[in-house]
Amino acid sequence: MRQGEGSKPRGRSPWAILAALLLTGGLIYAQTVDDVLGNYYKAMGGKDKLSALQSLYMEGVSVRPDGNEVTSKIWKENKKAMRREVNSGMFSFTMILTDKEGWRTNPQAGGKFQPMEPEMVSGQQNELDIAGPLVDYAAKGHQVELQGQEDVNGKNCYKIHVTYASGRDGTYYIAPDTWYVVRFKAKGMGMRRPGGGNPDQEFVVDYSDFRKSDDGYVFPWQVTMAGMGGTTNYEKIEVNKAADPKLFKPE
């Protein structure tokens, strides 16, 4: 029987159409920046839990290409202050940063603290935000944009570009299988190696060995900073334990 003589025109089944719509809608939805960030918040223990972070202590060890072992200790008081100590058999270095100023030791001046340049202080202010700029980004004055996906160590990760309230910017790469930030890339953040270096160079930080603590916080226990000392393996991470206020003073 020809079409038009009582037969129904052939077409895709309702189930096929529904599946196509769901698939298309899912792809579109998964590519919104707030959806990606929502999954990231859940993977990290929840937005409320991240917002409850008030202090952080991290202690780690790395091995330089020459075989020397380097230890690092970091104290943070949320949005207020940070202290970083780096020690090895070859050198020692301490940096203190607050929301207004900063200091670092100078080996050439007998290890005494000296004020940090204003661009270094402003460039590292995001370090004081323990939850990170992706949490409550709008309230903090940051702008975020999903810029598609990019391969990171064999994974096609979501690429989220952040323009900070300061005007600087950086890019976070979130893995779709875990929803963790596995890479951070930035340029011109005011970073310098101990003893010198270009504060405007691009640097890349990779995060791995994510673990969830008994109280539900998730941290990467291995951090690799390309060209800045290799891989640091953290041996201790503590949250919400008060630090001695003297640690944040250049004494």
C-alpha cells in the first residue's frame, strides 16, 4: 500500500526521539559552568563544608633533581594570613603573606625578612582563600567561563577560566570521572622561586592522590609544580586547628 492510502509514514520511534533528546539535553547541561562546578563541590565534600574551612596546615617532602630532599610547611588562616617554610640542605626560605602585605627571607641578607613587592602580594592573595576561588566565585567578585575541554594526562578535562576580582586570571582543569581539579595554570601571578626568577612566567600545577579525611574533607596529597621544585608528597594535612599568631609575623 502506498503512502496516502491509509498507511502511516515511517519515522523514528518515540523511544529513539526521547533518547536523542535526553542525550542532547544531557550534553548541553553537562557543559554549563555551574553544573561542572556543582559536581566539583560535591566531590570535594560539599559547598557548605568547603565554606567551613577556617585554617589549614600542610607538611610535605619533595626530592630535587640533584637528589636533595626538600621539606615544606604551610599554615593558612582563611582570608587572613599564610606562612610557607621551605628547607633543604642547600637553602631555607620563609614567606609570610597577609591580606595587606607580605615578607620573605633573603639568604643574601642573613636570612632576615624583607618586604615583598606589591605585585607579589596582590598576585598571591588567592592563596589565602582556603576553599579556593571556584567556591562562591560571584560573591568574591570573580568571573568564570567554561572554555570547552582539554587533555590533561590522558583525560579530557573541563577547562574553566577564572578572571579574579584583582584582574588577574588562571585556568582550572576538572576531570569528569572524579570532578577533582587536576591541574591549575596561570601566568603573571607574582610567583618567584626562592632567590629570584621571573614573576610573570607561566606555571603549571598538577594535583593527584586525592584522599578524603575522616571528617569528609578532600585534598590532593601529591602536588607537582612544573619547573618549581618537582613533586611534593604531603605527609600531614590538618584543618581547622588554630595556629600560633606569631607565625604570621616577620620575626
